[in-house]
Amino acid sequence: MRNALLIFVDVTLGFLIICVLPFAWILRNGLGPDMVPATGVSALWRFLMTFYVGPAILLFGSFDILLRRVGGQDRASSKKATIVLWVAVIIAVSALSLIFVQIVFRP
């Protein structure tokens, strides 16, 4: 159970950093004629609060640290378990990417 939670938290954290964070940076000031440029601390605040990506990264980062510190040492995994783990991670990243694309580009 710990490994499944750790995989979920790591995949979600990676997805937030790699996929959502760049869009938050682009959209922090808005688009179009209603755009209001921000600088300094105001820009940083808007950037981290767009899609609430800042609090989400802090939350999942805390979960990651907690799971790694509280849980026991992992046993040596077999080749089959490693392959299954990689397939699960690839499927999870693909599913999160598909959901994100559907949310951003919905008709």
C-alpha cells in the first residue's frame, strides 16, 4: 500500500511541476485585452495561486517526504516488479496528461 501511495504522490507531483506549472506561469496575468501585468511579489503570488498549483505542490511534496520517512525500508524488488512499476507510472502519467488536456481544451 505504501508503494502505491508513493507512486501516486510522485507521479502527481511530477505532473504538477512538469505540465501544470508552465501553464500557470503563462496564465498568471490573464490573456487578451484584460491582461494586467504583475511584477515582484504580486507576480509570484499570482503564479503560485493560478490553478492553486503552489499549495498543491507543497501538499504533495509534504506527503512525499512523509511517506518516505515514516515507511520502512523497501525490500529488494524483482525484475518483474520493476517492470510492472514502470508500466503503472507510464499509465498514470498518460492518464493525468489526458485529463489535463481535456480540461484545458474542452470545446
